[in-house]
Amino acid sequence: MILTSYDPLKKEQFQVLDKDGKVVNKDLEPKLDDDTLIKMYKTMSLARIADIKALQYQRQGRMLTFAPVMGQEAAQIGPMAALTDKDWLVPAFREAAAMLYKGVPLEQTYLYWYGNEAGSRFDDGVRVLPVNVPIGSQVNHAAGIAYAAKIRKQEEVALTYIGDGGTSHGEFHEGMNFAAVYDAPLITIVQNNQYAISTPRHKQTRSETIAQKAIAYGIPGIQVDGNDVLAMYAVVKEARERGLKGEGPTLIEAFTYRLGPHTTSDDPTIYRSDDEVEEWKTKDPLIRFRKYLTNKKLWNKEKEEALEKEQKDFVTKTFKKVEASGLVDLDDVFDYTYAELTPDLKKQKEAYKAYLNESEGK
């Protein structure tokens, strides 16, 4: 059992692959079939290319504020590969890679950051909640879903993400405490990317690790190498199994790094050094996983070049389709808050329509 073998009070990280893609924990290397491994890598690669393109589109004034995931792909793809279609993903705002693997098309992700609420309306059967921007509230949402699954005796778990800075918010504690008290099948992954915008990790908490916060809730907590996609898979698989057995939630600290800005409104050069960024680039999760696949004779240079071209073309075509969708209807600005418009919102919408008609001389 992985979760009982690592002490959350110590700075010991569970790891399967080192930064060079070599297996360092053979006994706990997940037994994944080749197709799954390739799917995981291709999704990580697509997330990275879509990420870089989105930054370019935003700088060109063609997309709204965007939150890059670059550097954190393993912390998202590993866990999603360990879930089933029945399980729920409750994202914050930096989970584009996880959403891709869980079935949200890139077009919908781009629509969201383009300002179109259609990007939050997922297909039937895709158990993903819309992007959650208020810090911490997604933990409560996920705890509620997990508790409901337990009451209804359904074989499913809820998995949510939060950043290291988000653990300083009250809703993180409330959601974790609730899930622990009621043994809800909740998996909470803290993406410790070292900074909450410009605030470094050591100014967020005096805890030696974020994983040790689990002790206060009486649940397992573990720090994992968040750039190791296989380690993240293995830990979440075990956390899911214990959740389904009625053993309650698990807290996982994914020790990783945000290679890009917090959002496109941020300038990370102000608060961190180039040397620090370059050091973390040597731990790039894509490079690490690619080396692992190459060693297994599942990947090579020719496949990489073909995939890169294919995915760049796909991303470009997808965004052109999003741009062609045009501006959203006025109704969409009001209609995506409640299942039914409140009387106040109805009045506001009609008043604004009247204002627009008047200004346009209609």
C-alpha cells in the first residue's frame, strides 16, 4: 500500500520515474497497457501545445485571460487515467489537461476562455463540472458529490484540484473536514506549483508539507512527485479504491512547478529567477514520460514529429472554429447562472435589451 508507506510529516515524495524517465520503484510501476500509455502521452502533448497556442492567441488580443497548465500535465493526466467514466472531475481553473483526458473537447475549453458559456456545457456522460474560479469552493462541490455518491451507494468518486495557495482558504478546510467526517469518497489533489500567483509556498503555511494537513482530518495524506505521471496514476488508483471501500477521502500533494505565468495577467519574472525556472525545466513531465516510452520501444523521433504536426494543425483549426462562432448572444450573459432566471435577473436583462435598442436607434 502506497498511502501507508509514506509519512506526510516528512519531505519524502513517492516516485516511480526519475527526471530521466528511468523506473526507480519497479514494484509499484503501474501495469498499464500500451494503448493507455500512448493516450496519456498524446493528451499531455496536446495540452502543452494548446497551452502555448492559447498564450499566443491571448497576446494577440484574440482570447481572454488564460491560465496556463504548462509543467503540470503529469499531475493531471495521471489521475484522470486512474478514474473511470463514472467518476467526477471537479476542476478549478488550471485543469485543462485533466479536462481533455476526461472527455471535454479542446473546442469547449477554448470557447470558455474565449468568453462563450457554451464552453461550460459539456456533453452527456462527461462527468466534469464547469471551470471554478472562486478559490476553494470546488472542494465543497466535490465533497458534496462524493457524499451523494455514498448515500446513493454508487460506485464512483469525486476528484478535485486546488493550488498550494488555495489551502489557505477556509473552504478547503470545510470541504476536507466534511468529507472526512462522513467518509465521503473524495480525492483532493493539491497542485503545489510553488507559487500562489506571486506568493511563494513558504508564505502560505508553516507546515513542512501540504500533505501533512491530512493528519488533522484523520485521513491519509501523501506528497508525490507531481511531474511523474505514473506516480500520480498509482496513488490516485489506490485512493479511489479506498474511497469505494468506504474508507473516506485522501489528500494528495502533487509537488510540481508552473513553468508559465499564473495567468496571462501575470509577469512571473518579477518574483522568481530564470535559474529556478531552468532547473525545473530539467524535470519537465513530458520529456520524462517520453523517455520512459522510448525506453519501452513505444515512441521514437518520427512519431514525435508526426504527432507535433498533427496536434498543431488540430489546435489551429479548433481555434479558428471558435473565432468563427462570433460574439455570444446577450441572453447567454444572463442565462447561465441559475436553472431558471430570478425575477431580478429577468428585469436586468430586459432593461439592458431596452438600453441597447435605444442606443442603436431601434
